[in-house]
Amino acid sequence: MNRKGSLIESGTKKREWNVFVLLMGILVIATLFTYLIPAGEYARLEVNGRSVVDADSFHFVESSPVHPFDLLTSIHRGLEESAGIIFFVLMVGGTYGILNKTGAMESLVAQMALRLRNQEKWLIPIMMLFFGICGSLMAMAEETLPYLALMIPLAMALGFDVITGTAIVLIGAQIGFSTALINPFTIGVAQQIAELPMFSGVVFRICLFVVLYIVSVWFVYRYAMKVKKNPERGFFVDSGLYQIDMEEIKKNKVTLQHKLVLLSFLMALGMIAFGVMKNGWFITEIASIFLLLGLIAGIVCRFSGKEIVTSFMQGASTLIEGALVIGFARGILIILQDGMIMDTILYYSALAIQNIPAAFTAVGMFILQCFLSIIVPSGSGQAALTMPIMTPLADLVGITRQTAVLAFQFGDGLTNIVTPTSGYFMAGLALARIPWGRWIKWIWPLICIQFIIGACAVVIAQLIRYGPF
């Protein structure tokens, strides 16, 4: 669920990309910077209930270097100060653990695939739309992997290839992740840090979802039809590895219990949307609705109390790494603040780009977020690391905070299915037996188009003053 993991797989080889080692290195560098960079400070003003930097108030202050021992204490303090976001992530993840246990989503996908098996022209747009919606609403990432075992053999049975089946799942989820209509792990965390209303600006993101969806479906569909016409243009592996058992799929029916679980999920999303817009709900209320959803799903499926708790814990455990990354990232911010160099960095950053049009600065933020997504593969962790800096910087250079958040979500989402540090993506390629180089060679034209769309999106967002602020 945003949760781009840290395991890198290629064939039978595995190596660790340990984001915590990287963050510890950044903590050490940040501590050293407090001895090298002059301390400075901006005054903060309260504007409509949010803290805003007074652009004309910067002044240098007495140096306040951070003691090396405080490097360690900053981690605990970061976890403590980020407790609200961390527990929000864990509670939502626990609820998804219960939903996965019900099997409702798995049965729905199986039956959709069954009905589309003889309608190959509709398979790609419908299934990519489904995975796109799941990525946008449920932050589906690792959860997509089991569906590769269904979509790859189905695609091959219809005359397509392994890449087509893999693309339907991975690109579909990437579309949703990049636009993040109400993804609690990326847009939710980023907007909370930027002090924006939760899930605000959704209409613009829906438009972007439609654009990305149309372009991506066109790209995959065009390729699939070329392969169907000329199989030599496709990528195939031993078909014996991908036998589809239609009889088993037929048995995996959507039961009344599954329908009630899916209905409960839709009702929960409706309640959240109503509460956010009408009552100003924030992460506490949203997490509570998700918890209620999990309990209802467990009761509907007649799970025992132990099964509900176990499923909840399993779901939450998949997000432990991402939750801890949030705390570590907060620790970096604490060191910069304690050393009084955070505002100095902002001051010189603003000076460097003050004569650049704000729209182009927004594109720069987008590109920076793309690179940071490679080294910090957790979307929620990247939000915790970058948004405390990008938010006041946006204020200083005249970029709306919502545009800064948009730059983050596109930078994070578009890299999900190309960077080798994205654990679930590399695991997906390993399951499909597609070499990373072969995938990149195939997908790079689409990624270029998506990046152009992302750059145009942040420029338009800035020009229309995408807000509310």
C-alpha cells in the first residue's frame, strides 16, 4: 500500500536495499551540517489556522550545533512526534489485512477475468481500470502480485504475451498510485503535513487519472494487438509455468458475504468523503472508520475474534517498515530544526530560485521527488521526509501547497514500476520472469509520456493556483 518494499529480486538473485541505513547516513550528514551551515531563523505567522513563513523575516542567529548523542535521540523523538501518522498508517493497514482475509477482492477479480476471457478487446481497459481504482483508493501495491498469476496466463490464452498480462496489473495500479484520489498512505500523509484539508483537490486528480488511464490503456492495448497479430514481437516464457485453471476460477464465486464486504467498503469510502467535506474529518476520524470497516467485514464473514485480530495484525505488520521510515524521516527534520539550519537551507534555496517562474519551480520539485523516490522507496516515508521542507519552500517562492503535494505524488507514483528499489515491482518482474532491462526497453516510451503529463500537470496546477492554498 504504498508501501514499496525494500527487497530487490532479479531471477534468483536477491540483495537488500536498506532504507534505514540510508536514513541513518542522512541523519549523520544532517548532524555534521549543523556544525558547518550558519544558523538562521524565519518568523512564523498564523494564517487561517496554519503556520506560514514570513518571507521578509529571515535573520542569522547564534550557532546551535547538534550533539552527536542527539542524533540517536532524534529517532525516538521523530517516532514520538509522528505517532499520529504512524498509527493512522498501521490502523488502515490492519483493516486491509482483514479485507484481504475475506477473499472478497480476490473473488471479484477472478469472476471479472472469467467473464472477459472471450472478450479480449475489453480485458485490458476494464482490468486496468479496476487495478487503477484499487491503487488510487486502496493504495494497492504488494497486493497486486497474486493477481499476476491470473492475468498473465489469461493474457497468453487470448493471444497476448507475458508483458501484456504483467502490464495490466502493474501499470493499472501505477495509474491509481500516481493520481492518488484518496490514497491514505501518500496523499493523506502529505496533505496532513502540508496542513491541507484531507483529500482536498480531488477533482483535479480525477481529471489526471482519466488522462493517465487513457494514455496507458492505449499504450498497452496497441502493443497487445501487435503481439496478437505477430507473436514474434512478444515476450514469452515456458507456457507450462502459467497454466490457468478455469474450473478453479469458476469455483471462486462472489458470495453474499463478499458482496456485503464490498458494499461495506464503498459505504465506508462514502462516509469518509462526507465527513471530510462536511465535518472536517482528519486522520483520527478516518482511521476510526477504517477500523469499523474491518470489524464489520470480519463479522459479516463470521470470523472469530482471534481471526479478526490476527488478520489485523498481519495487515499492520506489512506496514511496519513504512511506518518506521516516517519516524526516521521526522528525526532528520528534528536535527535540522534543533541545529537552527532548516530555515537557512530554505532561505538559500529560495534565493537560488527566486527569479525562476513558479510554474518551472514546481516542475523542479516534481523532478526532485522522482529522484528521491528511488532512494526512499516508501511513499509515506518520502512524504514525511520531503513535505516539511517543500511546504515552507512552496510558500516562499509562491507555489501553492497543493501543487507541492501534487509534485510529490507524481514523483513518487510514476517511478513505482521502473526503479529497481521498488520491492513489489521487482518481485512482480521476478514472478513474471521478465528481465528488468527487457521491461525498461518496452515501457520507456510510456514512462516518458507519463513524465511529460506529470510536468504539465504541475505547471497547470500552479497556473490555476491549485488549492485551496
